[in-house]
Amino acid sequence: RDLHSFPTRRSSDLQTNGVAERMHRTIMDKVRTVLNASGMSAAFWPEAVKYVAHTINRQPSRALGNKTPYEVWTGQKPDISHLRPFGCLAFRHIPAQDRHKLSDRARECAMVGYTGNKQAYHVWDPVAQRIVMSRDVYFREHRWWSGKASAGRGGPTGISSDIFDTNDTSRTSPNPFSIPSNSDRNDDDDDE
């Protein structure tokens, strides 16, 4: 076939998709932002896309009369108390049947997303080498998961080089000898 026999799109066809194309660009811009801000690898882009879409659907829009897309779709205001920063430090509870007497009761992970309508989170578990859904998660929202414990083990797509930027000194890794207090679970003022 020669070059002229392939169908081409008219410029008017592209302009009719302007709103969708702009939203796609907005989502991808935000995906780059959350990946860079969290220090997570581009291997986590599918989770970042879902995370960004979830948060956009819970933000007011002028085009919708300052309502959220979630509110327009369901008729209810969204509850945003579950929102957490992408890539923040998360401690996932290990169920009793998956550990023995002297095992750790929680594992250091990275928060990478939310589940649909369930009150649960998706976290990257470096030991299991997969994204795990868990309801029992304790967050340190002002700390970023460093990935040092799993350096070189790869990410969700099996990429083993430069999964997390461990050379960035602006992010602090948690003190392994400090135990989070149960008295005030959201008090992270000492983390800054």
C-alpha cells in the first residue's frame, strides 16, 4: 500500500474530542507530578493513573457548578477522609494466619491507591513483591517510603533498576527504633 491509501483524520474530528483530550493531558500531568513528588518509579504509572482519577473525581469542578464528578454521578457528597498522599509510608498489618509467634505484626509498604467502594488501600509490599489490598493500614503521611529495604528487588513490572530514588536526601526514612504511638494516630507533627 502506498502512503496515500491510509485513512486520515480530519482536523474537525480531533477538535470534537477536545474535552477528553484535555482531561487525558491533565491526568497524565498529575501522574508525572505524584510519581516525581513521591520518588516512586515510572513502573507504578498504572496505579498512579487510578490514584489521580480517584482524586479528580472528588474535587469540585467549575464545569459542574462547583460540584464533584462523584457528587453528580451518585447524588451524594464524597467522603474525602480516606485520601492519603501517593507513595507515603504505610504499615500494613500482617494477619495472624500469615505470621508466626515472633514475626513482625506490620510490614513497611508504600501507599499506591484505593479500592473501588471498599474502605481499603492498595499498598506496594516489597517483601511479597506485589500490590496488596489491605484495610488495616497505619500511615505516616509526612514520610515517604524509601525502598531501601527492597533495593534492587524490582517494581510491579519487574523493573529492577532505579525503582526508587534512594539518593534523594529531601525525603526522610523512618527511624527503625521508633514505635508509632497508638494514643494519637494522626499526630505527625514531629515528622517534619
